[in-house]
Amino acid sequence: MYKQIINKDDLVKLGYSDYMAKEIIRLSRLYMLQCGHRYYESRKVSTVPVIAISEILGFELKIKED
């Protein structure tokens, strides 16, 4: 089974730097806002759907659940 929601720590485990992981989460939140999901407007939201991150990175991301 693969994760549907990803946070900064998951991206760091994949090899992204702390800064880059935060930036990917921020851009993914903006993408979700553009799609009309007002929940992601809060700066405290630190998890985003895999679909949003895949859209930002340009490739499909699959992370197995622990």
C-alpha cells in the first residue's frame, strides 16, 4: 500500500534537503488552493496529497507505508 498524504519528513527521507522539502510542500499547498481546496490556505497545514506533489515535481511519487 502506498501513502496518499505526504509531509516534509517523507520528502527528506527521499533525499530532498530540509529547505527543498518545505518548498515542495509550500508549492503543493498553493496548487491545492488553485484547485479550490480552501483547507490548504492555513500555513499550519504540513501534509499534502501525493497528487499535488506529483504535479509539482512532474513525476509520479510512490512511498510505501511503514
